[in-house]
Amino acid sequence: MFNKQIIKEYLLIAVGTFLVALGIYYFLVPENLATGGVSGLSIVINNYLSIPISLINLILNIILLIVGFIFIGFEFGGKTIFSVFFLSFCMGLMEKYYPATNPVTDEVLLNLISGIVLAAMGLSIVFNQNASTGGTDIVAKILNKYFNLDMGNGLMAADIIVVVFAFYTYGLTTGIIGAFGWFINGLVVNYFIDGFSVKKEVVIITDKTNDVKLFILNKINRGVTIYTAEGGYTNKEKEILTTILEKREYFILKKELKVLDPNVFVIVRNVHEVYGEGFLKF
């Protein structure tokens, strides 16, 4: 019997992979915008060989999948195999039934930005399921695992060779646009990944400590740490509450704090990774 969590992960991977295929095939391919990755390399190779981009993409990914198995492990490789084949499947369907004969818009920069945003959204969904769409994503994941390089910068480092090939194949103008896309792709991927994973660390100083604690425990179902500190000006002891919340949970708490204690003092910080009960597992 399939685990519900596993089914959810694979459904999210499928959605993310479809967005990647959509962004690449309909926005980047018609403009020959090789912004990096195996998809970008496939666009370049397709210029020399009359082989469908979906097939080129699949062959290159199979080679890199072997590398992923060796350095990252079976769990990542298993999910990535699904994503790789699903990506080629989606692009194959698009090539057969809805071929991209012309760019979606007449503005090359608009196509570039639209394609990158769609693909970056999809990649961030896939990455957050501990998977990859294959290609240089695998290289970026290896760099992330062994050198703690974030995924966006890892993609930029792995994709630079593809950008150089694009300059040689398509000339200066298209190459520069592709290079610009390569640069903003890393930034946009990091932006979306942070959007999925950022949590809020909330530090609260209030005279209604018990009420706030009970609200967090019972209504939001999050843990609270309470410690005692001394005010530097008043020299009085104060209890300080600290909790880690999802963004939507923080807004619920913020609204309630206005009711419980209008004079509450609150510090809020963005936290990019949280491990432990209720959050990520090591």
C-alpha cells in the first residue's frame, strides 16, 4: 500500500516538472534561449542534429542520473528518475500535439522572463521534494550536499559551460540574452526556494505571557520556549517567549497579539532552515 506522503511528494514533483517543461518548451526553445542546464544544451545540440529536444534531453539526463545515484543516493535518484522521464514525456507530448512553431510573444525578453519564472517555480517545487529534474540540477544538488552551496548558485556554476556553447552557436545577441537568463535563473530559483522554506522566529515580551503561550500551544499547535531576562532600564524580570512558525501561522498570532496585549513587544526574524519536531527531519 502506498504511503500518502510519498504519493503527495510524487504529485508535487509531477506538477513542478510540468511547469519546467512548459517554461522551457514554449518560451525558451522558440527563441533559442539556452540559459543553461541539460535543456539549454539540448537546444544547442538540436541546432546541429535533427533529433527531438525531448530525446536529447532524456539521453543526457540518463548519463547524469548515474552520477546522481553515486553521489546523492537512491532516494534522490529514484525521485529524479521519475522527474526526468516525466519531463521528457511532457515535452514529447508538447512536440507532438502542440508544437512550438513560433515564440509565444514578439518580445524576446518577455519570453525569457516568462520561461525562467515558470521553470524556476517548477524547479523549486521539485527541489523541495528532495528531487531534481535531472541534468545540471543534479550537479547543483551535489554541490549543495558536499559544499553547502545554495541551489541557485550551484545551478549558475554548473550551467556556465552551456551558456558559452550558446554564444558560439547563436551569436552575440542571443548569447547575451541567454547569459542574462542564466544569471537571473539562479536568483529566481533561490527566491522561490526561500519562499517555500522560510519560517518566522518570533520573540515576544508581554505581560500576558500565559495567555500568549496557551494560544500558541492550543490554537496554532506550535511549541514555545520561555526564559527569564532582566530589563536593562527597569531592572525588572521579564518572561520572554520564543517560537518558530510558518508565515501563515505568524499572521494568525500577530492578529491575536493585538487583542491580547496592545503593548506587546515583538521581534520577528526570517529563518531559512528548521530541523526537529514539526519541521524538517535531518
